[in-house]
Amino acid sequence: MEAKILNATRKRPTDGSTHWSTRRLAAKLGVSHMMVARVWRKHGLAPHRMERYMSSNDPDFTRKAADIIGLYLNPPAHAAVFCVDEKTAIQALDRNEPVLPLSPGRAERHGFEYYRHGTLALYAAFDTKTGEVLGKTAERHTSEQFVSFLGDIVAHQPAGREIHVIVDNLSAHKTKRVAAFLDEHPTMKLHFTPTYSSWLNQVELWFGKVSRDVIARGVFSSVADLRRKLMRYIRAYNKNPRVVKWRYADPSRHLGARVRVTGH
């Protein structure tokens, strides 16, 4: 019966649903739903859970990934390494009803309706050595704004210091204006992540923190208020920054899978 439950679990239900529940499978097999639950727990099956993955179609993935990971694990001596990206279209949402605060036995509550004051883009450069973040807001994300932010990065570094910048493949990062800036600043070099490989850019982890800590539950009376709160968060974060520690994990020793890199 255990083998029968395992076999049935790995097949799609025939009633149009996407996955089995313990009760649905138990009814089909004529057993107790507790028995199904015990078998699933024993073999680590969780049909109700789903994980997403992203597969890169970049034919030069290995070289590009190795280049970026090398900057993390063995950066050039006396050089600065920054992970750079922009978080676009951050909405300045204001609640139409007052926020009811957290109280014993009751979570914080927000009204359903809100008002949009506008949007803002946040540029961030994550220093892989110190964890500090250089941030800047802009009304739009354009190549001109990106070049201006690259200029800010250069201005915050000692003259002549070698600077490596890791970015994604956004078209605004590859314009003639960007190329001209790099010609004028030969100490700076851009390193592009492979396609569909944003997980290689450490600043994406920091953007996740901003989304959770500031944006998701934030109340903003204006775009200026959103800008002020974002920059206040960056200043507070930089008082106690945290680096991202990368390591190689080799599942092939156990699962026959390819080597992968995980960030912590």
C-alpha cells in the first residue's frame, strides 16, 4: 500500500486539480488520509509545495558566471567590486484608511483601498567587500541616469582605483553613452551576468531586504516621502552593513547533480 500511495502521488489527479491532497488521494485509494500523510512524511513528499527555478539560455554562461564568482571569491587586490542594479517603478502608495497598529493577539491591519502618488526608481551599488550600499533615486530609469550613477560610484572611490561593476543585461546598460563613459574612465569595467541569471548579482538580495523592510508595508504620502524613507533606510543600514558570503556546494557527491553556487 505504501508503494501504491507513492506511485499515485507522482501522477496527476484526473479531476482537473494540479496536485493531490491527503484526503483526495485517500478517497481515491480507499485508505485513511492519516496513512497518506504518514507515507508522505516518511518519504519527504509535499505535493502542496512548489519551487521555481530559472534556467539560463546563455551559450557563454560558464565563462560569464565564473568571471563574476571569481570577483566574489578572489577579487583583484586593491580593487573595488560593486553589484549594481535599479529597482524600477516603486509605487508611493498611501492608504485611504488609517493603519491599525499591532496589538496583543492581533496583527497590524491595513485598509484595502489605497492611493497612488507616483513611482520612483532606486539605483543601488552593493560593495561586496564591506556590504555598504550607495543609493540614489530617480524619477525614471534611463541610460543617462545609469551613467550618472556610475559617475557617483567613481566619485566615492580614490582616484585611479580599479572598479569592477557587476550588472545585468538591461539595454540601458549597453548604450553608446555608457561606452563613452567607460572610455573616459578606463579604471572602471562592467561585468555582465549571463541571461536569466539575476541570482548571480548580490544586490538582488539587498533589494529583497528593501522590499520586505520598507516597501511592502510602507505608507507614503508622496513620492518625496518614499524617496526620504528609502534613503533613511540606506543610511541606517550602512551603520551595520552585512556582506554576502558565497560558497560552492557540490550536490554531485550525493545526487549526481551539477555543481552549483549558493549565497548566504
